[in-house]
Amino acid sequence: MSVAWETQAQGYVQAKDYENLANLAQEILTQEADNGGVYAYLIIAYLAQEEVDAAQEVWLQSMFNLTESACQEIITILDQIATEHHDNTYLACWLRQWIWEVAPENMENLLTLAELLAINHNFTRLQELELTQQINPIAPDGIHLRTLRNTLHIIFKEIEGETIQPWQKELLDLGVKYLERFSNIVFLSAMIQHHEKHNTPLTRHLLEWCIEQEPNNCDYHYFLVSVFYHLKNYRTGLDLARQLDELAQQHGTFLHQLDAIDKILQGLIHIRGKKQQEYQEVGQRYIQTLEQVVQQDIEPINEMLKHTVRAPFNVPFLLPYLRDDLINNQRLKQKFIGQITTCVQRKNGVFTHQPRKRDKLRVGFLSHTLRKHSVGWLMRWYINYTNRQKLDFYMYALVNQPDSFAHQFLLPECQACVYYRDPKAMAEQIYRDEVDILIDLDSVTLNVIGVVLAQKPAPVMVSWLGWDAMGSPAMDYFVVDPHVLPEDAQNHYTETLWRLPHCYIAVDGFEVGVPTLRREYLDIPNDATIFYSAQASYKRHDETVGLQLEILKQVPHSYLLLKGVGDQQGIQEFFSDLAQKTGVNPDRLKFLERDANEYIHRANMGIADVILDTYPYNGATTTLEALWVGVPLVTRVGQQYAARNSYSFLVNCGITEGIAWSAEEYVEWGIRLGTDAKLRQNIRQKLYLSRRTSPLWHGRQFAQEFDQMLGQMWQNYLDSQPMV
């Protein structure tokens, strides 16, 4: 076969122009009837067009006309094309299947075919291969173990259904027979099933299988607890967390013990019920253990990390929910995050950067919340109004892929949107893209975000909108405003606090749907006062709940509407028990189901006369939504970032009513707003007028200020670099 002919044929394959490939091969075949390569490309053309009978006829013709070695050449070319075009799973699958039928002894091909069938979700055909029966008789040295490992990993990350089927159990047994630590491969597949496929029930069964193989593996137990919490089976999850605690004390490290305490605390937060004393005790144990860990030298911490699959950046996550202690929370967080960052940097390295000047600044956003999420709802206005003449945007999604909301509001006109599961690969991609400023939107809410940031993939790195500043020595700035942190807060942050002139976020507003709640549906009289609190169970603090119930007690003919994520039975027990202790009839508490979507949620907020904010962790998006629909709000201002969000928003709306600086003032404002309908109406009027005047509702102005900030941050970086 001439080189020119082969080049032309390969071009047709690359272009997926199989009709012309067939025509070309047929033409050459009339001239070179003994050329195995011609037959190979003709078979490829027919298989790609699903003309199986025609391909079979060509194969029979080749067997009649060609020598055995020439027929083997056909198989070699088919294998070569299947390998080169592996990403074209449709074509590669046809070719691998054909090779299997004519050369069933080729185990490498069989395993690759199984992988492709799994990717194409052709599980019926995959079962028909009878992989277990084909491979079991072969000795380990007769199998390419790396290919087997990769094939089984792909099968278990792609399989569907909520339980492990018998044929899948056979494959698990096969993996145990041939592969060392095969449970780790299944564990990785389980994580993909959970995060990408959202098949949490199957994830649970895969993790339980992993635990059967390695009963003392703390990581497997840790993620199994997370899965049960994700399934909202908090009670089983809490029982498993207690088992993890015992296991970690016997077989784990300090970090595993901290993980276990963290998981117990999460379960207690979600369930609550009558477990307040245990919740407080475990909370104290969590802080004490974290104090012990940060006293460790870096070498023991580094050694501990070798015994876990995670870099546990999110361990300090619960601190601001437990207490409003800016100084000590920051100290603990920064020490711990600093330790983990140093260990990750030792393992993965740190990127170095050279100053560069371009016409447009490259800005990247890193997050697992590039979707219909509070972060997505808030940042979309900045993305909409930013100056595209000066900035290019790059979106980097970890763990969760961008959804339809992101494609509508966040991704249009972006230079690129990249999705990775692997944080190291993500860091390398950011570095290759030569991003100038990387904006982290998640902080410590996701471990893999910390791994990316530790490697310093951009010369300037900024925290914005997340839980709080990361506390990592790799970070440069934290975007705040004049109100959301105290004036002396810089003394307690490693990042430079960049205070925008008005507020750290602004939106043009929120879409509001049609309400589905009415007073008569809840058996609430028209002349009663309705207090309202809609927050996740993480934000339900015993002391603040007690203050809310005291307000209810002091305001006659009033009701408290409650909504949020958590164990509904436990939450009802928790509030009802405290209500009885406070002297409030539990019948005055109304527990609401979650609304069908955000639009109805916002509309239903309008039923409230007064919203009672949480403390020490305020509402953020919920507060903005409440102010947009015009509902007065009582908030207690603290010292930490999480305890000052609502305060910042109220001040930016020109509202001082409802801002409390102590527990006593919180109750006083609750009583005053609950009993003074005229005052409530005045606040509502102020809120509606603020839509025209407040910087909080001026997305375009905010975008200009944010763009200016980014430009100054970049100039600061350039000024700090040595002259080249």
C-alpha cells in the first residue's frame, strides 16, 4: 500500500468520512487485491457505518485471497486504528468487537472492548462477554494487570442501577483475585458514582463492599458516613460516625480521629432532637482535638497524610457554626490549613510565575458551585456586567459539572470552562492557561479546592463569596467590605483584606414566583404575627433558638415558621423540647416542607411579618432574598465574617432597625418588630425604596468596582516583582 493512499485513508478516518473511505478502499482493492491494509480500511469503513454484513463479507474475501500473515496484518491495523481513535468510543468499540470475534484469545483487546462497552453504557453486551469466565483460567502473569485495573475501574464508575448485580459481584471477585488493593480502585469508582453520576445508593453499596475487604480503613468508613448524610439518613449516618470514632482511636491517626468527631458533630447538627448536651460535649471535643493537632510538628502531620486519601482542608468548617470567636477561630483555622498546605506543597510542588503584561487581564474562577447554588445566583450579576474589553474569564469546575443555570448565566463569553475531578490536573490546567488572578469561591467547603490552591497555580489568588477566607499561606486577598468584618480584623488574617467601598456583593434582584403558602393553610389567623426562619440545620444554634422562642413567648398571638435541611423529626423534637422549656406552646411552631424551587421559596417568604436571622452564622443569600421581597429582619451582629453578613446588607439598604449587638437586643428587636405593625410597614417601604438607591441592588456599579479592584491587585503584583 502506498504511503499516499494510507495517508488519505487515515485522513478520512480522522474526519469520520467513512463513505469516502469505503470508496477509496474499493478503488485500491481493484489494483492491490493482495494488500491486507486495503481490506482493513474497508472493514473499518463498513463497521463505522454499521454495515456488519458487508464487513463480514470483506473479511471472508480476505481469508480466501490473502495469506495468514496478511490476515494478521488486518487485525493489527484494526487494533492500531482502535487505539489511535480510542476517544471515538463508537468506532473503537466496533473495531474491538470485530477483533474479539476473529481473535478471541487476545485478552488485551477483550478488556479494552469491555471498557468501551461500559463507557457506551452497553451493559447487555458487556455481560455477554463473560469476562470472568474468560479471564479466570489465566494465570496472573498472563494478564496485563494495568489494563485489567483500568477496565474494572471504568466499569464500576459507569454502571447503572442502585445495587450491585450478580455479574458485577463476579467482577469484584475477579479484581480481588488479580489486583493488589483492588478496593482502592472500587473506592475511586464509588466517588465518581457519587459526585458525577449522583448515584448515591450505588455508592453506598460499593463503599460497603470496600469495607468488607478492609474493615479497618478509616477513609472508607468516613465516606460511607458522608453518603448516608447525603441520603438524608442522618440517624444511620450518626451511628456509623460513632463506629468510625471507635475505629479511628484504635487504628487511625489524629487526623482520622478529628474526622470522626467532625462526622459525629455533623450528625448531631442535622438530627438535634433532645441531644443538645451531647452536641455541646462533642463540639468541645472537636475544638480540643483540633487544638492538639495544630500543636503537632509538620513531620507527624505529613506522615499522617500518607495514611489517608484526602487532604482534609475542610476540618475547620464547623468552627464558625459553633462559636463567634474571630481571634481563636482564625488562629486554629490558619494553623491547621497552613500545616496541610505545607504538606501538599511538599508532595505536589508550587508553581513559579513570571510577570507578564497583556492587553486583557485573565481572571479564573475556581469552584464546585458553578451551578444553581447560592454562589451561582450571586456572582451571575458580576459576570453579566464585567468589562469584557479589559478582562477574559476562565471557569474551573471541580467535582460538580456546570449545570444549565451556569450555561445560561455564568459561562457565555468565557474563554474556557474546564471540568476536572483531579485537583493536581486542575492546578496544571490553570497554570497552562496563564491565569493572572484566580478567584476561589469555595474556601474550605471542599478539600480538593485546597489542594489546587496550595500549588499556587496563578500569581495572584483571591477568596470571595465562600464560607470565609481560606486561611492558606498561598492566598493573597480576601474580598470584604466596610461592615462584614470589624475594623481591626486584618490583625487576624494572613490574607490582605480588600474592602470594597460598599458591599462585598451586589445583585440586581431575584426572580420571584407565585406563593403556595397562605395563612389559612397553616391555621394561622389573619391578625397573628408570623416570625419566620429558613436555614440549614448547621445554622441552628441552641442559644439563638432559645432567643427566638423567648421572642415568641413575649409576642402574644404570634407563630414561628421553620424550614430547612435536616432530619425533620429531630428538628421538630429539638424546637418543641426547647419551646416547652421556654413556656411556649409547641403548636405555635409551624414546620414547613422545602419549596419546589427558589422562585416559590422567595415568594413564600412574603407570608412572614418578621424574619429571625441565625447566629453565630447568619444568613447570606437568604437574607438578600428576604430584603428583596421586603420583609423586616432581626439579626445579631458578631465579630466573625459569618456573623456580620446580614448586618452589612441591612446597612447598605439604609436599615438600622433590627440590628442587634447582643442577645438582649436581639430579643428586644424581635419583640418590637413583632408588636409594631406600623414600624414593620415603614421598614418594608424603606426596603422597596432601596431597590432604586442602594448599592446592594446595583450590579453594574458593583462590577465596575470589582473590575477596578482586580486591576489594582494585578498592578500591585507587578509592582512587587523585580524589574526584568
